[in-house]
Amino acid sequence: MGTRLSPPVAIAIALPLLLAITVAAIAITARVRGVGDPPPPDTGPLAVAPVDSPGATGPECTAVLAALPAELDGADGPMPPRPIVDAASLPGVRAWAAAPRPVVFRCGLPRPAELTPTSALLEVNGVRWLQLADGLPQPVQVSYIAVDRPVYLAITTPVDAGSAPLQQLSDVVRETLPATAVAVR
């Protein structure tokens, strides 16, 4: 003979089960409707802060900029280019749409002060990069500076973009500019 549950026990078992089913239904509905999905990356003109870029108009930067791809590979698919606000006053700068922040490429920078004889360098597809974090405990972006070419180049990318932008831009740098010795002082 089966055991009958008392009404309070039956309610105690049924309520959590009903709550779990309700929460699952809400989550499925939200997923189907796209609620909670991150907003698409901004593709409008990007205001970029000017920085010292003494080599930005030189032949090396001209060659690299001409070889840059229109779109960059990203973790979630291709990243389209973003126009630069006042691009004429910012030679050597390009950007691509990514979330939560864009990928920004700069050419012709001065030697980074962070480059020392003990700096750890990252080699990606034949290009040596100095990695600089944004200084936050949970970084949202990271910058890489190519330190083994005739000019210094920087890529700033959101952490969530993955390694594809750095790999793709490393290929362009490697194919366009000859490698040089790393000048640490």
C-alpha cells in the first residue's frame, strides 16, 4: 500500500518544483526573445584621444595602414571598421567595432617607457609584443605594442575579443615591416 503525503508536505514539495518550472520558463522566454543579449557594437564614428605619434605619417605607417584589413576577425564574427572622428588630425589610427569597446590600432608611437631589459614579450605570428593591461583588477581591455619593427605599433582590444584581432594584425605587421632588434633603452 502506498504512502499518502499530508497536505503540508505535498505543498512543501510542489512549491519548489513549481518555482523551478516557472524560472526555467522565464529563462527560455528571455533567451528566445533575446533579452539579456549584449547590445551590438557601436559602428558610428569613434572619438579617439590624440597621443604623441611622431612616426604616424612616415612610410612605414603608410605601408601598414594600406595593408590593414577592412574587417577584423573577432570572437563573435567579423568586426566592421569604425570611422575616426577628425581622422585628418589623427594619422596612423584605425578602429573596428567590437563590444564593449572598439579595437584601436595606432602606428608611429614613441618607444614605450614600459619596455625594459626585463620586460616579458609575447610573440604572435612572428611579431614581438609588449602587453599592457588597463590596470583594473578585472581588465576590460588590453594593449599590445609591437616592439621589434622600425616603428612602434599598438593594438588596444577588449579582453572579450579573443586573440583573433592580435593574430590577424600580427600577420599584417610581419608581412609589411621588417623585423628589427628590440631597443630596450
